[in-house]
Amino acid sequence: MDRLPPLSAIRAFEAAGRLEHFSRAAEELGMTQAAVSYQVRQLEERIGHPLFVREKGGVRLSEAGQRLLPAVTGAFAEMRQAFAGLDEESTGVLSVSASVSLGATWLSARIGRFQLAFPDLAVRLSLSNDVVDLARGEIDLAIRIGRGDWDGLRSDFLFRSHVTPICSPEFIERHEIRCPEDLLRVERLAPNDPWWAGWFAAAGVAESPAPRRGVVLDSQSQEASAVEAGFGIAMMTPLLWRAQLESGRLVQPFDTLYLPGSSNWLVHKAGRTGVRKIERFREWIQQELSRDADLLPEPLLLPPR
């Protein structure tokens, strides 16, 4: 069959097949039941296969109908998404979700450059440590931590997760911290976090940190406030604290980085590849990260999934 059947017949079949009911399909489409039945029969005659098994009290999909329905439903979904995308572009609003740690620091400090580069796009930045459901359509893009293998989403690698102890210079001097082993005896934020054990091992410390009581905060933003005030030392991401490290308000006493095994990814619904505002943000954030490449862990290659 070189030519598609009439769209009206395909539309009637899709609604009737999805609902498995001609009357409900007619209500959804604003047609009469007889009109839906006529369109379906026209389609069946066109393709030479029955699409429904007519039974007393209702209908059910035939084998041919079962094979055809998913593709037709998917095609209609893509068309709706494409038209919705045009409407979204006309609004010129880009909504981005990020974790509190990344969004309130590195991203917030740079997002103004995106606005200047694309003044026709208004940016709405939402900060949350919860995983946002992109299928709801309220968020265009999200920065997620994981392996990048989320169903129904396109994932673009940003950078590998990495942490190292960071504190105030006064804390270093007060506790005479000279080697990694010295951190076993000082106040550590979230002292029982597995990241500490991982970092000590990466730094070549044979002794494992003993369990102890300590302060646990929800984000690196909170940890930064605590350590800058001189209370303890925390496992933090140098990328997020470049300004504080360069000014000397915070210090990274050792070069060793711990890589937890996860990575940061820019994700969006797979069907929205090519949407202008999404593509521009993807390009922009990669350029911003390249400016801070010296703070990112080596190698910068995409980790295996």
C-alpha cells in the first residue's frame, strides 16, 4: 500500500481500538457511533483485514488490529507532541530542574550568561532533590545523577560525580591538618557517609573511618555555610565552589578526588530532540563546563553505562 488511508478513518480506528468501545470513541471524537463504525469499516476494506472482532455487547481488537494499534497510537502521540512543541516555542519559556547543590551554586551563577545569549528565551530554574517526572510536561530539561539510562529520555553526559574534603583555611590551621590521616580525628560533616570511606581509600589511608555521631545536612550549599564558619570539613564538589576556592574562603587540602560511580546528565523527553530552546541550552551548558575543565575529574570521557 503506497498511499495512507484517510486520516479520519485512522483516527476513528485509533480511538475505538484504544478504548475498545465504539460508543466511547464516538464521544471522544465528537462523532456518532454509526460514523465511527463506518470509518472503521472503510479502513478494513482498504487494508483487506478485519481490525475488530464484533461480539455481542462490544468489540475487541483482532490480531491485525493488535499489531497496528501501537504504531498508530504512537504516531498520533508524536504529532500531538510536535504541535505542542510549536506552542511551547511561541511562549519562549525554558524550564530547567536541577538539584539544590548544583542549581543554587554553579548553575545559578552562570544562568545569566544563557539569558544574555538568548534574550528571547525566559528561563525558569526549579531546584529540588526529588526526581522530576518529565512526562508531565511541566519541565523541559533536568540535570540528573545516575547512569544515564532512563527509559523514554535522551541523556547527554555532563560530568562525572566527584567529591573531596573542603573546609576553611582556619580549620586547617587550628587542627594542624597535614596529611589525609589527620581527617580521621577532626569533625567531619556526614561522618558515616560512604563517600568518606571511599575517599580515605582513594587517598591511600589504610584505616577505615570509625562510625560516629555528626551533623548531616541536605545540600552542599548548607555544608558550605557550615564549613566556611569553621565548623568541620565536608565532602564537596570543587566544581561548585570555584569562586570560594580561588578567593581562599574555602580550601581543598588534598588533590585526591573520590568518584562515587555516578555521573551528571542533561535529560529531556526523547521525542523533543531538535526543539530549539532545548538544543541551545544543551550547547550552552557544554560550553560552560569546558570553561571549568580543570576542576573536572580526568578522564573527561563518557563513563561506561
